Amino acid sequence: MPYVITEACIDVMDRSCIEECPVDCIYEGSRKLYINPLECIDCGNCEPACPVQAISQDRRVSEAQREFVSDAHRFFTQPLPGHDGSLGAPGGAVNTGPIGVDTEFVTAYVKSA
């Protein structure tokens, strides 16, 4: 199962996880990072690198954070604001650079206190 980045990354984006990913499958939105579930090899290197504990396997995400699992899929499979098509699996974040936009879910998300 692929890894997913949840609420704790929003407006933080430390990026330590990017350095640990051997397949370059962590992409940068505007407010948070996204792991491409089509490219993730489930190695787990990103999870301990995250200083805010925002990363876990999709099957271990708490019920309160479950929407982030579907949202990761949407980030790569549906057109993002200002984009004509979906990102799909572009073969690594180095090929795209920062995407600079988020899904509607993350754009509108208000972090819990």
C-alpha cells in the first residue's frame, strides 16, 4: 500500500521526506506535499523523515484523516485548478518541479487547532 501525507503537512511542507524518497514520488502543491500512489514503491523511507509525523501507509491513516487518502488519488488522477489534464504518473517530481496548486479539498481545508 502506498504512503500518504495528511493534515500535519499543510502549511508546513518541511520537505525532508523528498530527500529520502528513492523514486522521487513526492510532489509539491501550494500548501502541502503529495505522494503519488501510482509511483510509490512502499519503501517507507519518507515516514521517519517527516518531523511533523504527517506520513503513514494509507491503510494506517486514522479515520479522521481518511479523506487525505482519496485526496492523494485526486491530486494525480483529476485535473487540478489551472491544469487541463491530470498529472498521472509523470515519472518523478524532478520532471514537473513544484506543481504550485492543491486539490480543492486542501485549498479549502482549515486545520484543526
